[in-house]
Amino acid sequence: MNTHPLPRAISWLVLPLLISLETVYSADEHQQVENENRDLVTLAKWYDPAFWLTVDGKPPGMNWEFDNEEIRLVKPRGGSGSLLSQPLPKNFELSWKWKLNAGTNSGLKYRVQKSGSKWLGLEFQMIDEKPKSSSKSSTASIYDLVAPLKEKVLHPAGTWNHSKVIASGDKIQHYLNNQLVAEAITQGPNWDSEIAKSKFWGVSNFGRISNDQRIMLTDHGGKVIFKDFQGSTLAEPGPVVPVKSGPYLANGIRNGWVDQTSAVIWTRTTQNAQIKQSGSQFIQIGESVYRRLAQSGTAEECLESQLPDGATLSEMIGACPGVSGEVRLSYFPEKQTKAIKSTKWKSTSAKDDFTAQWHIKDLVPDRQYAVIIEARASGSQNLTAVYRGSLRTAPSINQKKSINFCMTTCHDFFRRDDGFSGHKIYPSMTRLQPDFMVHAGDIEYYDKPQPWALTLELMRFKWSRIFSLPNNRQFYGTHTSYFIKDDHDTLKNDCWPGQRYGSVTFEQGKQLFNLEQFPSKPQRYQTIQWGPDLQIWLLEGRDFRSPNTMMDGPEKTILGSKQKEWLAETLQASKAQFKIIFSPTPIVGPDRRNKKDNHANETFAHEGEQLRRMIASVEGAIVFCGDRHWQYASVDRTNGLWEFGCGPGSEKHQFGWREGELHPSHEFLRVAGGFLSGELTYPFGDQAAPQLSLRHHKVTGEVVSEFNFTDQ
């Protein structure tokens, strides 16, 4: 470690629905009884306390009374007193009568099963309310999922109501006083949408059939009486074969430019639900053919020369073709489903590669948000796909709290290291629970084969392919992310404005990244403060640069004059203890001698030295660099400026430096894939100075270096 100054098990009784009045069975005997009594499910002894346990595995306490064929909750505990039955048949019809005291909230849950430390299931809500209430939390609702009819007949508190639940396969029905008032099919996109917008998001197979499902009489506060339980086992329904059709959302969700109150959300409609894992391979064209096509090839010949005869891109390994459709965004602070906001439906088309984006501006600082995309075919009312992700907004500039973040660079599809799952770093970073992540460029490589992305169509193919890999898609759909572009994901190696690659101009490549394939923003550089002591800068290193071939001097630039002035002004104005500058290319280095593309090279020596002096003069400023295929920490010995390179995001993508070949500026060197993490903490209390810990990781997450910065 280097320290640096600033610079439980629950036993169950037998199923009362399936036994005689006197006998109690073991679990194995219970299964036999169930098999022998498929035609009869009676609650003959439902009023016997021996048939129930509380949710923490204890016999019913004094808060429940069992008398005169009634179960009465007489001393509510607000949750801990809820009662669980023994396992139910998979398919059943169950009816009962109930009476509430004024102000009582209760319910009967069914298909209840253990999820973590909790017992969760579908709920027939029972609550004292106005007769015409029709929210997802009103009486007879499928709680938090499906609202009942407004025209339901509800008898007031102190009088009896009659309820019935029919659960047959994936079909659920709620009856109130002999009227069908709510129903649902517990599979398919419509159900997925309801779950995504509810408190049950993330609960595995919620509401679906299981081998161990129970009923629960809930204690939510207030007195309630249950009586006249009757039920029957239903025959196993025939299988429901869902009709599958797109559009789907195989590329998930991406977000970007997240600050305290706003974010940009991106998605894309696809023909298929997953990446194509089998299919044709691209043709390996010769070097001379490639060079000719790269210099002056038409879009048609650049594509056809790499496809097998008669093949289309949608038939190739890794394909994730787009398709037109309609999408809608919904979002809400997690656990606050009543605060949900939804946009209007938006059409997707081939013009923008079937992508859609939304800029939302009404967010609350330091809040985890659920982000939901629904898709449907154009002109249809039926959902075809639902994807739920999340993001976290930055805390206010006055809110002291620990911050965790990660950084990566250098990906491509054929140098991934976890097969068709994607890249290993993403599950590893997820375990760190980062507040945000920065991808510092070279997110894909246009100028590498299979295919050489010499056309806009092939560039789009590469983007849809790498972001349909499950590891990658899952991470970016659930974490606040910032994306920086570099040369390989703009056009080609070491590119600058005015150049072309095959049939694609620099301007087209720039627009593809800036406005189509990633969350868009007119100005590509930005600074965001994460609390009072951490501020980050995201630099744009391609759009404003001079040609590499231009003579070095005051006019030669990578950042451009406006961005450079902005960087200097905002750094000087910042009151954050730590100022992290995320650059797509090195500013300190060192770099390889043959490179001519960044501030650590002689070709941009003038601006490089200017930037190093300027950044080093700002207390707490540190550079984080993408681009390089090795991990390092280095210090400009002249100016005292630290730079950290995160290394490539794959075990198959390290090269360019020899292990052990230390430069005088190196404080750490590792020629291997991995990622970088940062952690801002207050180890001496909120009133003391913060500490910034920077760590290099292997792709599997193990820490291989640690540097701690503090002003104490």
C-alpha cells in the first residue's frame, strides 16, 4: 500500500387444506395426502391455531384469536404477526369472508414463498377505503400490480365482504362479493412491465407457480376477522405457449451525462431477444485489399467483400439486428412507485439505427432511480419487451458521503474474455457497487477485422454486437455511466477531423457516436461534482484536434482552445478536495516511442507540457487515462502530476509495454487486463479531510495496487 499526500430455518406444520380433522402429517406424508386428495381442498380446521405459524416460525401469539370458526387479529403488530399456512396446491380456488375495523389495512397473500429473508407473494388487498377506490393498493387489487374495477361492490368497515381467488397456471383472478374485479396473466411482457414498476422488481419468479407456495393472513395494522374459508384444487391447466414477436430490447439501456438532476437515457429496438451465437463468419480479406478499401472503397464493396456469398449481416455470428417499433420510458426513485413518470411513445426507425433517447431533467440528487423501457410494434397496444435498469444521481455539492467509482478502456468483441457472456470485468465491478463508471474510450475497434467497419452499417453492427453481450448489457443497464470516445470508436487509429475510413468520413463517425449510439449531448466535455470533495472532468479528445502531421507549436491542439480554456477555468474554480480528469489519451504517460497521437508524445509536446503545468498547479488534480493497454501509475517528476492508467478491459487485450520495464516516472506497472477503482471516504470523520484510495484490479476483481491520497 502506498500513501501519498494530496497529489433462519423455519419448521412447518401440515397443510390444513388437504388433511382430515384429526391427523397431522410429516412432509413426506403430506405429499402423499396431496396426491390422494386432488379433488378436495377444504379448510375444515382453518380456525385451529396448530395449522398456522408466524412469519418468524413461531406459533400464533396472543394477537390472534381462534374462536367460533373465526380467525381474529385483535392486537395488530404491523407485520411481524402475519400468519403462514402450510404449502398449497399449485392450482386452486379459494374463498373467504372478512370484516375490518375502521382504518384497517390487511390482505390475504397466496403463492407465498421465501425470497431471501422475506416471505413474498401475490396479495388480495383488503383495506378500509372509499367504495370506488381503484388504485393498485385498493381493496381486491392484485396488490401493487393490477388495480380493480372502479365499479366494484365494497361493503364498509364493520360489515362482511366475500372474496375469492382463482389461481390456475399463469391466470390469476380476484373476485369481490361475487364480481370479477381484477385479473392477470403472470407471464409475458405485460406482466414483466407490472413487475418492473412495482416493489417486487428483482424477486425471482414472483407470482409464478412453485412447489412450496403458501397463503398468508397479513398483519399490516388494524383489526380484522377471517371466516368461512372454502377451497378446491384445480386441474393442471394446459400449457400456455406465448406468441413471441419483436421488437425486443437486446441492447438494454444505457445512460449518460448524469448529474444531480438530469440524465440521458438510450435504448434500441431489436429483431431478436439475444445476440446471435451461431452463424456465418466474416471473410478474412487480404492486406492489400483491406488497404485499398480503407482508402477509397465504396460502402457496397466494403460490405460485400467481407460477407459470404448470399449472406446478410443478420446471419453473422454476433448479429443483433434492429427493427422498427415504439418505445416508452418510465422512471421513479426506487421504492417510490407512486412517483413514476412515463413519457409518450416514441418511434424508432432505420434512420437512427432503431435507437431512441430521452433527456430527463427532474431528478433528485443522490437517489437510485428505476429506469424502465417498454417496447411494442408500431401501432400496436401489446407490449413485446420490457427492460428495467437503474441509475444513481450525483449527491449535492454540500452532501458529504463516501463515493465509489470504476474506470475501464479498450474493448472489442473478439478480444473479450468471457465467451458469449462478454467481459469478466463487469461482474467484478458490479461486486464493488460503484456509484458511477467511466469508459474512457476505445469501446470498440472499427479498424480491426471480423469485420473491418468500413461502412456505417458495419460500425452499427459492432456496437449492437458488443452491447448485446449479457455481462456488458447488464452492467450498463444498472449503473450510472459516462462514455468518452477515442480514435478506434470514432473512425480509425490515430484519426483526426477531415479523414475518412472506407466509405465513412470522420464527421459521420463522430455523429454516430455523439448523437446515435450513445447518450447524446451537444457539448461533449463536462464536469460533474459528486459531493463537496470529488469532482470529475470528462474530456473530448477527437472532435477538436489538429492533424498529427501538423508541426508542433502553440497552435497544435488535441483539446481545442475552447475546451482547454474551459478546463483551466473550471479546475481553478473548483472547491472539491479531489479533481479527477478523465482523459481518453495519456497526458503524463509514458507512452511508446513510436506513438504520435497524445500529450505524452513529442508530436503534441507543446500542449502536453502546457497541460501538465496547468493541471499540476491545481491542488488535488489527478489524471485518469484510457487508451493504453497496460495498467500503470506514474508521476511527472517535473510538475508533480499523477496519472493512472486503468489498463485494457480484457485478459486478451494487453500489449504495447514489456512487463518489468519501468520508466523513472512509474510508481506501478502491470501489463495485463483489468480495471481501476476509486473510493472517496472520510476515515477520520465527516469534519476531517477525505481520503481518495485508487486501486488497480485484475479482471476478476483482485486488487493489485493501492494508492491513498490525503492532505493529512
